[in-house]
Amino acid sequence: MSLLCVGGRNIKENVTFSEVKILDNGQPRKINVSTLTRGFDTYYHLKGICTAFDISFAYVPAKKRVLMNKGVNSMRLTVGGEPKLKEFFVYYDKKYYLSAGGLNHVFAGLMKGTVATDKKSKMLMINYTAALKPKKAIKIKPGFEIKNNNIRTIALLKGEKFKVERIILDPGHGGKDPGAVGKNRLQEKEVTLDIALKTAELIRTKLRKEVILTRTTDEYVSLQERTAIADKHNGDLFVSIHINANIDREAEGTEVYIYDIAASDKKSGRIALRENFEFPGTGGIKSILGELGSTSNDNLSIMLAGNILDNIVNYVDVESRNKNMILRAPFYVLAHSAMPAVLLEIAFITNKDEEKKLREGDFRNSVAKAICFGLEDFIGATENPEKEELAPAADVQTKEHKKEGAKEE
Ligand SMILES: [Zn+2]
């Protein structure tokens, strides 16, 4: 006999895999999804709902963490970790079930939607912004031409292992390019290098993985050279380290980015423009980035971003600037890395308190530790993936349609 937990109370299970009637933006539709009933309440298997609505879904067993993304929106849920969802979730047999109220939270975050039930017809009524159309899925057919990294991502999504042997650390800026500068003259390039060197040391000694740095001294390395270094050394993961800046000196906190041709919001776009500064006024950034096929690393990048952000928030004396959100922006180094890649904006050098922290060795050590823990979590989750909860390969999505989603913002 097994028990399950609803908002902390144990009850007996009643799980069925069945047809669920929904009103999908007013259109009647039937989907097959596992449901769990408790009294008069019905809970829906979250992954099943995500599949039906073309929401990409990944599960990190070690953290009981669900990572979802739709268009330019990402969302992370920790099973049992959201006070808001306390009454709305059931975790049973390694599956995450949400009631209509819980799904309402997910659809609000990912698709500006609402979810309600019609008591009479027992129908789920799901409404969301129409512009966020389902994206085209890559169909995996025999003979389909896929690049190395696609194969790895697809393999992982099927429950196979993703092996990390070599990590590329990219300390932002350097030499003639100081990056952002604080009011008290602290330079981004110095902080990013120190944090990267500390992180590299931890990765080598604690994780026993190989590390390649795109620079180890105060030298200028172009953005192209950085990605060329990553590719030449066959990196498995790419982590770019930066320090944020804002004309608003109150701005503070950590941000973690993954690549997208379109920014999550205007602010993210501005940050990407600043970090891409080597290509000002070419008007070509978008077209350069548009040619790239790094899409298939999306899910892995989201996982990596989530793991690192979690650990920064847990171990570093800094707040998450965007609660639980992983941001997307067209950073050059992310676009051009043929591997799962994230860009960290650790804190704001333009904020007086954070500039002070960024000078401190202890603070920098804690950042290095957090990045290392994040990598460790990622490696743990991908080397021992849980087959059951990972999204099917058909959920690997193309980038094209994100442009449409972006207009939405
Ligand atoms: Zn920077």
C-alpha cells in the first residue's frame, strides 16, 4: 500500500489514466492524462498537461524540481516548495499532480492564462493568450539529420545520460574592456576573473572535472574568440560570468540567463546589448544569432540555469532579482556556444551595497562555491536522469516560433 501526500496530509491514492475533457480557448478537446482523485477534488498529472499544451518539461529528481518553458517564458516549481500551491498539489509515485487551482498558477506564469473547472460537466476550462501558439516540434525520424548536441539532448530526454567532462568558464570582459564600473571604481573584469579562477579551482578539486577558462589574466578576448575556445576544447557546458549594471542605482540581485533570439523583456534585452557591445551598430546581431542552431540545448540550459540560480540564492548573500525566473536574452556568447550555456549576472556593480560585497573575498568565494554546487547538481541530475518524468523527444522545440511569442511581450 502506498500513501500520498496532499498539502502535508497522507491519504489513499486513486489514480487513473483517462480522457479528460477540456475547453482549450473555448474549443472542446479531449486529452489523455493521469488524474488522481481525492474526495471531490481532481488533480492532473502536470507533465501530461504540459505535453498536451506543448510546454517543454524537465524534472530534476535530486531537487524535486520541475522546469517548464513555453515561448519566452520559463517557470520552475519545487515539489512542495511553493506555499501558494500547498493545497493544490499532490506528489505521488514520483509524479507531480496539480488541481485546477495549481494549473491556474502554471498557465498564468507561462501563457498568461487561466484554468478553472466547470463543476457540472467536470470540464477543465483553459484560456490563454492566443499569440503563444504551440511551437513546432522537431520530429525525430530515421535519417533525420541531427548534430552532436541534439543527439545528446534527445538522449537525455529519453532518460539516457548526459556526460560532463569539460566545463568552460568565461570570465566576462578583460584588458581594454573593463565591463561595467561601480561608483567606487570597482571594475567588472576584475571581479569576473577572480570568481572564475576560484570556481575553476573548486571544479577541479571537488568535482574532478576538467575546466577551460576563456581567459586567465587581465587580457582582452573577443566574444568570437571566447566561443571558439569553448568549441575547440569540446566543452560540455559553458558558464559565462558577468556583473550587472543599471542606471537605477537601487537595482540589485542575481540574474541568470539562457540564450534566446528574443529577450524575455526590455530590461533583459538591454543587458544583452551591453554585454554584446563589441558589435555596436552592426544591426546584424539578430541575423548573426538567427543562423544558430543551439536550440536543442534549451532544456539542458534551463536545467543548468535553475541549478546555479538555486545555489546562488541559497549560499550567497544576494537576492534573486526575478523570483524563480530564468531569463532569456540574445547574448552573443550563449548563442554561439554549441553546448548548454548560461550567463550569470551575479550582482549589480552600480548598487553601492553590492559593489561593496563584490570587493570582498568571502563574497566571491561564496559565489564560486554556489556555481560549483549548481554544476554538481546538474551533473548529478543528468548523469542519473529519471526516465519517468523527463519530457519526450518530441518536445524538443525549434527556435523560430519564439519570435512570435516575443511580440507578445
Ligand atoms: Zn558583463
